[in-house]
Amino acid sequence: MVESPPCPFDAPGVYEFFAGGGMVRAGLGEGWRCRFANDIDPAKAAAYRANWGDAELRVGDIGALTPADLPGTADLMWGSFPCQDLSLAGAGAGLAGARSGTFHTFWNLAQGLAAEGRAPRVVAIENVCGALTSRGGRDFEVLCRAWAEAGYVFGALVINADRFLPQSRPRLFVIGVRGDVVIDPALLADGPEAPFHPPTLVRAAARLPRETAERMVWWRLPAPTAATPTLADLVEADGASLRWHADAQTRRLLELMTPVNRAKVEAARAAGGRRVGALYRRTRTTPDGRKAQRAEVRFDLAGCLRTPGGGSSRQTLLIVEDGRVRSRLMTAREMARLMGLPDGYRLPASHSAACHLAGDGVAVPVVRHLAQWLFEPLVRCGEALSRAA
């Protein structure tokens, strides 16, 4: 296991862009100081404000910001820019698209800070894994070239939230460190290492031009050791506020299942006790070439939470208990728990708004893991270097 360097450590600062409801802030924890946060969505900003106040929050288009709007300096600059143009569900515009193309605006701010002598020690982004293959891999090259040309050393990781939570949510993280920061060798691997450097990432890295690849490192990140909660651990206790589907609606969901998925339900019945599964609808191609709606269920993980336009955004819980099968939509609180948010987090009153907030967010324990094993050690070493200069 990686040991953090024994360097003196003051509370580091962060600029958080595309901040949503502040899940990155939640993951970084109280040991970090938010210097500036920005999001364009008023509803998400309202959730941010309800949980963190608005002292650091600026609501509006990132394109309207200049370096002068960002106070002081920050050790970490984070950007979870929109994924629509990079995702499989998008139109394939990639970083040339209007939404995912906001990465360029984010990066222009980073370059503006550097021009003023305020370059953050660490600049990190998070997005869907489609960024590895979008436009034949050209978008991943664009991302990596941005760090390389700015004099940063960078590395990429693919982390699935299912290592921390019962939700399948793989995401790409690209993390760059300013070139003058000494990196502890314990944070670097000699080459790709499981589980956070999967073959898709290795192939994308192999396609990079030589001058860009020379600035790339393989971050060493330990796998989490804590037990992952189950779906049953996260569901709300039965009560009058839960709205269960009528029996006919539950039967209809079972009818939409293939034999493989129905067998999962029967196995849950046979196992006895109480089993909790996550069910979502997909459009699948039948053996004869037709498109048909199917209901698929898993009793280990929920599918990836998405925004209300996504197919998995309205996931259903399937509760099998004492031979009976019941179903209902996930509650807003259950979605928040699937993102690792504590129950004290104030959610929007609207189910749709809460769904949008969760579907666009970053899994909180993933951020905490990155902070503990990568960001904080990098900042410690940077602070020690500054004091020694």
C-alpha cells in the first residue's frame, strides 16, 4: 500500500468547475478549502447553496469567467465538464460539441491562471469513458496534449464507483501535476496496473504522439479495502411515504424480462429472506432483428444513474421477500446514497431535480480515494518544495 510522504500539510484550496451539487467538495472533505465554485444550472446551484452556502459559488456560464474572477491560488482545479458529446448516447461530436467542448473553456482559464503565475499544482478532470475512444481516440489525445503543452506531467485512471458503492459507474479521470512539483516515487507505477488502468486506457495511451506520451505517467492508486455496501443497505425503510407499484405493473415488468433475467428473480425467491435488486429498461434487438423493450435486473449493483434524459435515470427497485415480488421507483434519497452522499445532504424537493443532480454527479467516495492517495500527497510534496525554496 502507498504510504503518504511525511511532509507538513496545511489545508489546500480547490477551484471546482461544473460543480453541480458539490459532490467533489463532499468527497474532498473538511480538510480542503473551497476557493471558488461554478455551475451554470440554477437548480443544481440551489442544491449547492443549500449544503455549502454561496460564499464561493458563482452561478453562470463558465465562458463568462476570467482568471480575475478566481481568488488567490488553488492547489487543485477540478472540472467535471458535460459528457453528452462524449457518451455512447450522444451524437459523437466529442470535444468539438457545444457541451463537452466546454473543456476548452475550462482549460483556457487554467492557462490564464498560469500566465499570471497562479497555475494550480494539480488540474483534474472527470468524464465518461467514451472520452477514450471518441472520434477515433482524437479527443483523448486533445485532452492529454493540453496538459503536456502546458508543462504538466499527467496520468489517467478509470475508476468504477462499484468498488465503493453498489452502482456501476466507470469514469475516466485525467490528473495533471505542474512540472515544477516533485512527485514522490511511491505515487508512480512502472507501467499500467490493475484495476485502474484497464485495456481501453492502455490502448488509448499507446496511440498518443511521442511528444505527448513522454509527459504521461501511470499513477499508482491502491484498491479500496473497505467493504462495499449492498443495495439492501441503501434502500429506505418501508413506510407510508414509499409509493409501491400496483401488482399489475410489477407483473408487466416481469413479463418484459428475458428468461435469463426472470431466472434471477426466481433464484432470489428460492434463496429466501429479503433480496433487493435494481431494474431498468433497455431497448434490445431480438433474434429476429426487431427492437423490443426489455427489463433487466441485477441483485448486486444498480445501473449507472443518469440524468432524466437517460434510460437508467428512472431505475426501479425490485424487492423479493417471502416469495413476494414488489417494485417501485428509487427514491431521491436512495439515489443520493448510491452516489455516496450522506443522509444529511439536502436534496431538491423535486424527484426529477434530484435525479438530475445524482445522474450528473461524481461519486463521493471516489473523490475521497483520489484525495487521500493522490491529491493530498502531491500537495504535501508541493508545500514542502515551496518551503525549501
